[in-house]
Amino acid sequence: MTTEKSQAQGWTREQMAEQAAQDIPDGAYVNLGIGIPELVAKFVPEGREFIYHTENGLLGMGPTPEPGQEDPELINAGKKAVTAMPGASYFHHGDSFTMIRGGHIDVCVLGAMQISQTGDLANWSTGAPDAIPAVGGAMDLVAGVKTILVISQHTTKNGTAKLVKACSYPLTGKNVVSRIYTDLAIIDITPEGFRLHRLAPGVSFEEVAEKTDAPLLPPVKEA
């Protein structure tokens, strides 16, 4: 018999992606990182249009194709099959990074290994001697994109906090993250540190605070 306490709490991966999609403005040029961030493409709110960009040279990326309809020459930066929307553009890899470095991409959604209370992001290596470097375009993205959103499980599989006072892993960028979407909550980076924006269903403030390795401020009360 399943008790209420043993039932799953919080948001699923898809629900985390949907929450992030709700905060992307209409008409934004958006780059999605590998992993959970890729799911954001499935959740474009009604009445809005996002123009998806991928580092390997496509603007106007569409959703994942149906099984059997994949084009081996149409992939995203993570080497996964995608589609192209009407009016999509293809261009050189170098031009793609010129868009990023030139500040022409509005929003980037990335995964994370650690996020500090000041918005530092570590998402490419643990720094261990046997770690495989996999920075990809992340350093360019956090330096050139206007708004950086992070989607991540709140803790690692063994329960270690990902939201910390200071990152112990090699940094991708300093003071770059604006908002974090986890399975437990949506949390803003503010000058005062982590501040709760919204709790996931079935999750308490105390639970989120306990699993955050830095002070967590309550939501700002509306006037």
C-alpha cells in the first residue's frame, strides 16, 4: 500500500521544462542546452513564438521528428535529430558563435552541476582527474546571451546539494544565472542570494531550504 508520504513530490523533468517555457517572452531567440533543457522546445505557451538557435548552425530549430522521420544531416549541438521550422536558416558554425558572442540570443536554458548563491554556474566538469572535459559552447553562451536560465534536479542522485554558497567545481561563468528551475522549486538569484519564487506541488519551504547548501530567502510578499 502506497502512503501519501511515499508518493512522488515536486515536478517531473517535463514539468520543470514547462515552467521554464512560461518565463520566456514572445519572439525570443532561444538556445537550449543538452539534457532537460532540450525539453523546453515541447512547451511553447499558446500565443507565443520562440525562435530556437543551435550552436552548430541552425536558427529556427523545430521539435524532435517522429520515429523513422529523422534526417541524419539535421541535428542539434547535442547530435540529436531535430526538425527545421518554415523560414529556418542554416549557417556556418563560426557565424553561429558570432550570434552568441555578439549578444543576439535572448535566452539560454542550461543544465548545471552547481549554482552558487551569487549566480556562478558550474556545468562542464567536476574537476576530478578522470573527468571528461565537455564544456562545449557553454562558456560562450553564458558570456554572450542576455538571460541565463538553469534547469536541474535540486540535488545529485546521492542527495548532495547543487545550490551552494560557492561552487567547488570549475566555473562556466561568474554571476550569470538569473533563475533556477528544479524538481522542488523555482528560485531566483538576487543580490541577497537565493530567493524562493515558487514551490512545486507537495513541497514545503523547509524541505527546499534543507536541501539547499546556502541560505534560502522566502518569496517577496506582494503589496
